[in-house]
Amino acid sequence: MKKSTSIACSLLFCSALPVFAQSNLSVSLTLPEIKTGQYHRPYTAVWIENNKGQHVKTLALWTEPEGQKWLKDIRRWWRKIGRSDKQLVDGISSATRPAGTYSLNWDLTDEKNNPVKKGDYKVFFEVVREHGGRNLLKHSFKLNGTSFEEKLAETQETGPIKIKLN
């Protein structure tokens, strides 16, 4: 009896695992067209933190190639992650983006590609523009097997941001 219960529990767990493993968090981030005399594309960071405020994964880091010294202007991301992990900065940074809508996906893994546990998380968006504005947005969510879709309000430096867990 114990053996059959153990096998049944194992099969149940294994059958549920791919559903969570195949889930992802998708983000649609819009950078608006800003009409100003001295426009610079924004430095942008998008990352995930757990309920303890610990970095889980950086989804995007958009900077100028010669702009490494300006990374500290993405204040929250820099203080939490960037200044202590130069290898991560080198591995994930890419060029700033012009106005438009961009898709990002999180496969529910950490920086070492280990699956994350169910629980409470936050996704952060930090958008900073030289001679422009600075916006830090965050959205709390639960990883518990339940899908959701949210839309964050537009700001001075961001257009609509859509977040979807499926």
C-alpha cells in the first residue's frame, strides 16, 4: 500500500511540474516618443526580486556601450545588483532602445537558471533619461499556479506596461 501511494504521489508531482516549469512572465514595456530639444534614449533596467527584497533575475539592462560609468544613475538596480556583480552587467547589458514597445520574458528561473519557488515576487522597471525624468515602477505578484494579467499606468518616461503570467 505504501509503495503504490508513493508512486501515485510521485506521478502526481511529476505531472504537475511541467505546467509550472512551462509558465512564464511576459512583459510588454512601452517607451514613449518624447519631443524635446535634447533627447537621450533612456537607460532601462527590468528585474525580479523575491519577498525578501533579494535579486532573483535581471530581465533587461539597456545602456550606451560607452555608458558603463552612468550605470549608477539607474539607482535602485545599481545599488541592489549592478555595483556588486560586474560579470552580470557585462553579460546582460545591451544598447538603449528608441521609442517603441518591447517584449521581455521571464522563464521563472534565477540568474543561475534554477527554477524559482512559489511565493511572492516583485517586478521592477527603472527608466532614467539624461536631461529627462526618472521613473521606478514595481508590481507585486504571486507565483502560485494562478495566471494573471495587469497593466501599469503610464508615467513620464514609460508608456503602458503590461504584465502577464501564463
